[in-house]
Amino acid sequence: MVVKGRFAPSPSGRMHLGNLFSFLLAWLSVRHEGGTLVLRIEDLDPVRCQPSYAWQLMEDLEWLGLDWDEGGEAASYWQSNRSHLYAKAFAALEARELTYPCFCSRIQRLNEAPHVHEVSPSCPCAALTPSEAAARAAEKTPSYRLRVPHKTISFTDGLQGLYSQDLATQCGDFPIKRADGAWAYQLAVVVDDAAMGVTQVVRGRDLLSSTPRQLWLYEALGLPAPEFYHVPLLLAPDGRRLAKRDADLDMGVLRRRYAPEELLGILARMAGQQEMAAPVSAGQLARVFDWAKVPQEDITVDAALLTKEEKEALL
């Protein structure tokens, strides 16, 4: 089977070293196998996501010599243009009585951090009768949750190994649509990966716990699921993970400091593909890429990569 991978960034800020690390591994895995790669823009949240960040991201990837076969500038690969597909999937779930309106306010933030999830197996809204829900909906627009069964979902991650989660006790009914109409990450990513024929998903290990929810959605919608590889996160010397909101080692900083081959060499060493951070091209790395050499645990970024000002900001 020909491998089809994807990189699906959210354009809510300039790409940083951690984002680049995940994309590089996705790219190397696909190119090593002679497969195809999709670049999908996950701009579900119109408040936080800006087209300018998406254009900048593509230019940064091209600067590094990392290409893609589908998506990118094509409007049909931007999630903001795919709402009709999510609505169709939602209707299918609703027809099976797998959804219910939720009036809990915390769901308003469901798209801000898809790697964060509060277990809510006993959401009181699940017990509302249709008439009670209608009465509340007249006063407040609801969000929607997906009901989960008492079922254990297990899968073997390509890097992290066997992972299991009991949906009812470790996950709980989870949001799939926000009160303002925005679609949840969990629903959109499943619909898009299936529609685009993605067979391999490479992403940060902070999303490992999201996978059973998504596998349940694949099953509920009758869609084929891809294989998963959850890769290490890059951590700052103080132990926190790199994040766009902190502008930690973003591409603006990195491009001023390194040539493309130098930056790729640094990332290749972090990924276990080189013993030293010697300059290397993307094509050279793809030829020798080996998943068995990629570390499982999170990686602390060498303090030497930080400027004097950035080091002081972490103290």
C-alpha cells in the first residue's frame, strides 16, 4: 500500500522548532517510502487563525526544502472551507442518536488546545429529555457532545507502542461542535483524513490520548482509520514544551541564525538520525530515515540553541 501522510498545522502563529520537528518526521517517513504528502491548513477557529500565518508557514517549509504533493494553497484543503463535510458527518451521527446538546460553558474553549481534554462521563446534559433540551436551547445556544460507549479502544502506535483507553471512564462524552458553530478538532480531523485518503498520521505525543476518541469516530462513521506515530515534544530547558504563544525558537529566529541544512542537521540529531548535528539536506535524510532510531520520550532543546536574551527569559 502506498503511504499517504499529512501535515496539518493550525495557522495561529509562526511555526516554531517543535512544529518543524513533527513535520520533518512526517515528511521523512513519507518520502522514505516513496509516498505522497498532504499539507492541510486547520483554520477551524476564525478568531485565532490568520491566513498570513499559513502563507508564511508554506514559505518557511519551502525554504527548508520540504515539499508536499497535495493541499497547501488549494482552498479545498483549508478547513474553513470544509464545513459542509463536517455538517454531513454530524448529521449521520445525529441520526444514530449519538449526539446531544450540551449547555456547559467550558466547551466554548474546545478548539483552543485539542491535546487537553477533561473527562466528563457524567455530563448532566446527557440525561435531558428532548423537551428539556428544547427549553434550554430557547435560552442558550448549545454545544454538542458525542456519546461514547462502555468500550476499550486499543491500538498499536508506530512509535509509542500499545495504547488503550476506556472511553466511558478515561474519556467520556466529548465535544464535536461549539455553541458558536465552530466544529471540534476531533470531528474535523477524522472527516478530513478519511476524505483525503490519509493512511499515516505523524504528530506530537501530546495528542496520543486523543486517538481513541478519533478511532471511535472512524468506527461510528464507517470510515477507514490510518496508522499513527506519536513523536516526542521539544521542551525548553526549563521543562515546558515549546509553544507558539511564547515565540520559542520560531522560524523567524531560526532563519536568521541558521542555513536550511544546518537547521535540518540539528533536527536530525534530535530525531536520532545523526550522531552529530552536521548540516544535511532533506533528501539525504529521507534516504536513510529509520523510525527505530527516533526517541519515544520528549526531548529537551540544547540551551546553546537559545540566544542570550532567550536564555535569560527562561530563568
